[in-house]
Amino acid sequence: TEAAFSTFKNNLSSRSLQKKFIEKYDLLDILAPNRTSETRDIEILEGFSKMIKIESKGDLNFSVSTESGDPEFAAKLVNDYVSFFDLETVRALVSDARNSIEEKIMDIEYKIDSKRQMTKLRREDQVLRYQEAITIARALGIKKRVDATNIIQNTQMNVDIATASTPLYYLGIEALNAEIKILQNRKSDDPFITGLRDLQETLALLHSFKIE
């Protein structure tokens, strides 16, 4: 893509990569045969950077050249230089892509774990609410489910009360105990977590990516 090409072009002038290139191809003896212990690497790098000429010839065109009294050496140097920076650019792009995928995977795994933890807490909270409702139902002698609609109609309660949510203890001791048993014996909350399967599908897709 154009972005990848632009990265490659920018890398050609990277001093750190130029230093890596010099070290890989053992060019210090060629670039600075008379160097001493006082010769700084930065001076050699500066000299090498001036040797390599990168000229732009349009948005997607440029040339890489060098001047040397040895045409064969110059040609090999330029070819090795371009090949090296091509490979380094690909490696960097692949690394960036992998890191991006890994970040997304970690983010989704965190969301899944968070959803599971919160659902577990909500389930435990619901058990506590049912247990409290049992205490009230037992005190009122409500063993089986009570039809709240009939009670409201028979007692001619206020309309606001009629539209309010039915108290849990109206379910009765038997139903509440059954609800608690189901919640406590639940092996997995996954089927009850909204959006979990979508996250798992995305996670599976990210894991399937193979970047070479």
C-alpha cells in the first residue's frame, strides 16, 4: 500500500537502521579503514549517510545511488542497502500488525472476563434478594405464589401501587427456593451474558490471523 511504501522510503534515511546495516555487512573497515580508538561511530555514520543518495522522483518513485571508484562495489552496496531496508520495513510492519492484533485480543479478553465477573456478582446478588424475600414470605405465611393482581383488585389499592413492581416474596417460599437452587447450581453464566458470543466470535477471528 502507499502507507507501506512511504514507511519504506522514510526508513531509507533512518540513522539507526543505517548503523544496523553497516554492522550487518561489516562495512566499518571499508568506510573507515584508518579509524582509531578515538574515531566516533557517529562520524562514520555521518560519512556513510552522505554516501547514500536518495532522490525523490514523484510520490511513488525515488532512486538510491552512491558514488564509488569501484562500480561493482557501488552496485552491490546499493542493492544490499535496498534489500536490507525492504526487509526491515516488512519486519516493522508485521510487528506493528501483530502488536495491534495482540492489543485487540487483550482488550476483548479483558471485556469477556469483566462481563463474566459482573454477571457472577449479579447472580449472587439475586440469590441474596431471593433469600431475603423468603424470610419475608415465611413471616407472612406465603408458601405458594400469590396472584398480586387479584389482591390489588380486591383491596382497591391506589393505581400507583397497582403499577408498581410485584414484591419478590409474592413468589412464595417454594418458587423462591427453586430459583435459588437453579442460580446456585448454574455451571456457566455465559448463555446469559449479553454480547458475549459476539466478543468470542471476534476473538476467534483475531486468533485466526496468520501474519508472515
